[in-house]
Amino acid sequence: MLSDDQDIRAREEPRASRPRTPGPGYGVPEGDETLLPWSHVEERVREARAYWMATVRPEGRPHAVPTWGVWVDTTFYTEGGGRKVQNLRSNPAVVVHLESGEDVVIIEGDASEISRPERSLFKRIDAAYAAKYDYKPSDNLSGPDDVPYPDGGLFAVRPHVVFAWTRFPEDVTRFRFGPD
């Protein structure tokens, strides 16, 4: 369940700016006229079918895997098992990237495992999965009194920073959450 601070942050629109680049060679414009709107990011993440998720193994080596997920309340939710779950349990740092290398959205954040999600949140996550996939997490529940994810396995990725562009470097945009 989200804390009050996280719940408030989930409804905030992030600040858009230009990312820092290592010198003038990248050609990133200085002005704000071509920044992408946050609505572009939300639409792309909500509509994507598959995502690349990069995690860190306990010994520090990277691991990337395609995964399913949904975007609810400015948070990316994914479930499952295997190496990504082991990695996220030992190190919550994560990057989620859309499949496209041209219409790009990269989410950098921390993942937190959710066990026994609040029923109203679980219904929104379940509905988002059902709308996108021929599957919904509630298919795994065996009765009306079952508690979803009693032992974990559902992860919420809350972004710290998001990068997006459709025409690099003209519209490359960095979205930042929280205090400066």
C-alpha cells in the first residue's frame, strides 16, 4: 500500500526539463519549446504491451528481461518470479524501457514488493491487465475471500526520473519527481 506521501506523489505531474549531456556534441536544444508533454509518456507506457526491465544481480551484474506490466496512478506494476524478482528483493534499483528505440520512454526508479495490496488498488491493476492481455492477476485467485499476493510477487516501480523522445535530440525530455 502506498504511504500518504507516495500517494500524493503518484498524482503529481513531474517537472519537465532537458537532460544533462556530456557536451555540445549531442545537439540537445537549450529551450523548452520542444519538450514532450507528460501525457505522451503516460500514453506510451499505458499502451505498450511488453517492456524491458533491467535489474541488478546481488553480485552487481546487470540483468535485463522482457516483461508484462501495467501503468496505474503514475506507477508501473509487474508481477512474476525468477531472476528479476530475486534481484528486486535484494536491490530495488530498476530501469523499465519500452521496446522502441525511436519513440523512447525510459523509467528509472525503485521497485517495492507489494504483498496483500489494498483491494481497490488490486482491482485497478487487475482491470489494466485484463484490458491489455488475455490474462488478469485475479485469475490466480481461487475464491472470493482470497487475498491477492499474500507472499509478494507484485512489484510497484515508482519513477524517480523518466526520459522520453520521439526525435533525438530535438525533443529529448527529462521528467523528474520529488524535490530538486
